[in-house]
Amino acid sequence: QTSMKNMERELVCPVCKEMYKQPLALPCTHNVCHVCASEVLLQHGYLCCDPTSEPSSPAATPATRSPRLGRRAIPKPDRLDRLLKSGFGTYPGRKRGTMHPQTISFPCPACQRDVDLGERGLGSLFRNLTLERVVERYRQTINISAAIMCQFCKPPQLEATKGCTECKSSFCNECFKLYHPWGTQKAQHEPTPPTLTFRPKGLMCPEHKEEVTHYCKTCQRLVCQLCRVRRTHTSHKITPVLSAYQALREKLTKSLAYILSSQDMVQTQIAELEETVKHTEV
């Protein structure tokens, strides 16, 4: 959960604080939504193209349009008139009556630096299709992984925050405390992330606190992934736990079968020895 939240922070536009939609890559290597960039330039006195229009890109299809576009207010006509009367032309940075075009400076909200976009403004920026695909895949992952609800809350149920492998249930904070009171055996249960499928808790490595996955035949001990890559086990024979378990099980089965088959013979020998002891004592 922590890693997913950290990833989500990297996918949020620094202007609108929402996930990127049609992100543009700035010269300072930061990204910003196309709509947000248009609004920022408009606020700084640059007359941009319609902020609701999409950047020219093969991926600019109706399926990828931002749901925020319908909520963004189109600049009012009086606002545009004031900008036009102030001397700006019909495309970014061009002033009327000037021979040399003016370069557009964009204040990056991430690094707080003024980035030079040149004469074309946003038209000189490339759409970050890789970041856009990552955002789309993340959205799909979030939609698939639905929230896990507490199994003990009375309606309305709260979202589960803890799980218990021993109880095989997911709890919210209050229900976890209620069903694991202090001074009882359940208070020793360790909380785990909430899940719908609880599997038995595996053996843990006492050194690295990781679940053991292999067996070292040389040391005759269970090892985790971190133990396996250490120098102490470089030349040792290491096999998966399941393979080692099956081999030891077969060996024990054969030994047990041999003992059971020899049981009658051993009992006869014991009886003979007891008779010999009695005869000797007499």
C-alpha cells in the first residue's frame, strides 16, 4: 500500500493535483497537463489556443480526453478582449507592431523556475505518451483492486485497514482492537495488510525476518532469499523447500517402512534376550 501511494504521488499533476491527462514534457524534465499549462499561460497574460483543444498527437483520441475538460471554464470574452487590447496577437508570444517575436516563459510549478518555451509556446512541447500509458495502467489497477471492507462492522461498513492470518479475517482499526483485547491470547496476533485470501503464515528467517524459501543441505537449515545470496552459502547445495521436503519425506517413509517390517523380528529378539537374562540370573 505504501509503494502504491508513493507511485500515485509521482502520477499527480503539480497544478491541478489530479492524475495527469495528456501530460506535456517541459524542458526542465517535469510534466504538466495540457489543460493546466494552457491555463497557467493564460493567467500570466499569454493568449494561448483553446485550452479545451487536444494537443496534436496520435494518442489524442476521444477515449483519452480528460474528464476535467467539461468542468474547466472557457475564458470569458471580456478577458480575451482585454488581452487583445493589451497588445498580444493571435498566437502565443506575438505582440502587434513588433518585428521580433517574443519567447514565452513558463513558470514550472514543480521546480519553481521560469522555463523558456520559445516562440511557439506549448506547440514546441512533446506529449509524454509513456507517462500517459503508465497513468492509464495505474487507473486500471486501482479499478480492479476494489477496497476490502471490514467483516465485523455493523452497517455502514468501514474499509479494512488490518488483517489477521490466525483469525483469517480483515478488520478496521476499532474492530481489530475489539476482537484482540489486551491480556488475551488473541492480543499476540500480528496484524497484516487486509486481503480476501489468507494463506498460512510461513516460517520466517530469524536473521532477516523474511519468509524462508530454500533449504541448505550443507548447513542443514532453512534459508531465505537474502541468506541464499550471502558468501557463506556460495558453494553450498541449496534446493527449494518443497524439493527438500519431498526428499526428506521419502527418506523417512522408507525408514519407517523398514522399522515396521522388522518389528516382529525385533520383538522375537527382545523375548530371547529376556529369557537369557532370566536363565543367567537363575
